[in-house]
Amino acid sequence: MSMSGGRDGSGRERLVVIGGDAAGMSAASQARRLKGPGELEIVAFERGHFTSFSACGIPYWVGGAVPGRDALIARTPEEHRARGIDLRLRREVTEIDVAGQRVRARDVDSGAESWTPYDKLVIATGARPVRPDLPGADAPGVHGVQTLDDGQALLDTLARTRGRRAVVVGAGYIGVEMAEALLRRGFEVTVLNRGKEPMSTLDPDMGRLVHRAMEGLGITMVNDAEVTKILTGEDGRARAVATQDAEYPADVVILGIGVRPETALTRAAGLPLGAHGGLLTDLAMRVRGHENIWAGGDCVEVLNLVSGQEQYIPLGTHANKHGQVIGSNVGGGYATFPGVVGTAVSKVCDLEIARTGLREKDAHRAGLRYETVTIESTSRAGYYPGASPMTVKMLAERRTGRLLGVQIVGREGAAKRVDIAAVALTAQMTVDQMTALDLGYAPPFSPVWDPVLVAARKAAAKVRVS
């Protein structure tokens, strides 16, 4: 390889990493475990102030369940540097020169720019929050919650705000978790959702259960609400959120509309993107068609093992696994990431929400014929103190009985039951095979028939006659 790449004459290769959070720094750390500084130079660019932090934990920090920001940081910049990684904070990569094997980075504070050559490149640019193009969306008092800086800015606003009215725009994971955080902070919370029911990652009938439970907690839930603008007062701060039908007073506004892959940089570089805007990779997480470029985390699309289709699922669990795979391959080892089944859990106060596999519309889009069953059960034996209700919905392929998806809404002990279904989906089990699973039982933990297996029995009976 020529000197135009990252080699500096010492025989070392240079790995450049774009993005200092889960996927990027997991890749850098794993590569460092396999190759020492004498063999591999690692340069990582991060445009923010922090590395390796849990964005998923921000709502719990805001709500007070997590004591402080530092609890969300898995590894500090100083710790990465001590391991031989040249981590450059507040440096935003603005261009990738694929042909010349180099990246251009800008110092966020000074504006100075410089080029850095690479032999191997890891792209872990993450996701960007959906910011609606609405009047007032950038006004003081309007917050997103993507980074630790965002979380601190929101906490500062909450501490200064005299009023106690909060409006959350969006009712996905971020929206419902932030609704809980604000409720715990003593705010009156209204959630505006453009869909028919909250949690669009569930089927609407299961989302309706979330809707009822949120209202039971004292959260005002407004569906079919298309936000048109954010109204501001004489001081320029947000004072209300307007929809086509009404205005909702607000002392603070949270945008929880979701995220999209941060791939403008890679689009400009001509790298391949999928239907959802994320980078496309092979099983080794190598960008398709590029031997020395890898990508992982929230900027990539992944294979859904149930539908067989590419999907965009931005989750920290995937990002860390991607990073491990990439780091192994960059460092001279070998690893693959086969895909996902789409498992996710969340909560709002004591309500637990879980899903894995396909929703009805996903199965329909994939061309699958299916049956659905919904059952109500309890988290423990009905006679044992603390038993709480849960609803389980299951999708199974018609005729074959192959499990396609599970959704669970309930109280304590409900959400993590979805892991049973996640394993069954990965193993491509039928619902009939699931009924024979030897799950742990004792009255404090489960009924004799676990709720997931009750649903599997009902689904097995239904597909036999379909």
C-alpha cells in the first residue's frame, strides 16, 4: 500500500474511526486488543464532548432515577487515550475521500480543517433526531434528547422553568420515556402523537393498551395530532404547541419524533445506502463494495432474520455488537453479524412494553400469510401476592406455524419475557415447538403455563386449522 494511505513509514497501519460512541469506540477498543500500538495506529474523531455514553439512559437521568451524567459514561476520553487510541474530541469529519483514502475534519471550536489519511476506515456516525420543519422548532424551551449535552440543557431548562406544563411531541420510545421523566419531575404532561395509537412499533390494538395505561398515570395522550407550529411568547420562548385542531400550553417542549441514520457524509462520498437511508454492509460489517471501509451502529441498516428484509433499527445493543465484529475484523480476526429479530423493551412508570419479530403490517409487507392470537395472563401464579396482568399478542405463519412476532404489555415481570420469543425467532421455531419449552416455574415467578407459552398453545391450535 502506498504512502498516500495511512502508513507512516514505520510499517504501522492507520485505522480512522468516525464517531466516538458505542459502535465506533467498541470497534477501536476491540481492534486495540488484537493489535498493539506498534502494529496499528488508531485515530478517532468525535464532534461532541463525550465518548461511549448511554443515550438510552438520558430519560432516566432527566427523571432522577439515575443520579448524574457521569453514571451514563461507560469509558471516558482519557481512558480511551490510555489504551493507545488517539481520540480527537470536538472534531467533525466533513468529507470522506474514498479514492484518496483520507478524511477531512473540522475543529468545531476554531473552524480549522485538516486531512488525515487512513488504511482502514470505520464509519459510526450514528443517528440524528428528526427535527420537524415547523415555525418555532428552534425556540428556547424546545429540546431534543440525543446526547449528554442535550440532557444537561434540558435539566437546566427544567430547573429554571417556573411553570409545570410539558408537551412531548411523539409517542415512540423516546416520547413515552420522556413523558415518564417529566411526570416524575412534577410536570403536567401532554403527549401529542400523529398516529392512531402510541408506540407505532406495536400493532394498534396493543398500542391502545399503552394509551389507556398512560392516561391512568395522569398523562394526557392526544392521538391523530398533527403539530403545525410551536408558539412563542414575547420573550421568544416556547409557550404552546399548536396542532390543526387545538393549542396545548407548554413551559417546555420535548421533541421525541424519532431518529434517522446520519449518512449525509457517506452519501456525498458515494457509499451505498439502503431504502431507509442507512449504509449497507456485508455480514462482516464491511461497507458493500469497499474492502477497507466498515460501518456500524445507528447509521447502518440490518437484516431482519424473520422477514429476510433490510431494516433500520437504531439500538445500543446492535451498535455494541457491530463494534465488536468490526474491531475483530479490522484487528486481523474474523467475526460476523448475522442480523436481528427486532427485539425492544421500554417502560412508562410501572407499565412495561416489549416487542420482537414482525408486526402485522411487517408480515403483510413481507408477503407472509399469518394468524394472530391475543391472550391475557398474569406475571405470577394468580394466587401469589403481587401477580399483575399482562397481555401477549403472537403472530404465527399460516400452515407452517413458524413464529413471526410477539408483543407484550403489562406490569412488573412482563417485558423481559419477550426474550423467550426472541430466542425462538432466532432458532426459527414453530409455535407448536415452543409449547414444549422447559421454562422455569415457581409461583413467585410465573403461572404453571407461562404467558408466552399460553399464547403459543393458542396460536398452534389456530394454525392447525388455517
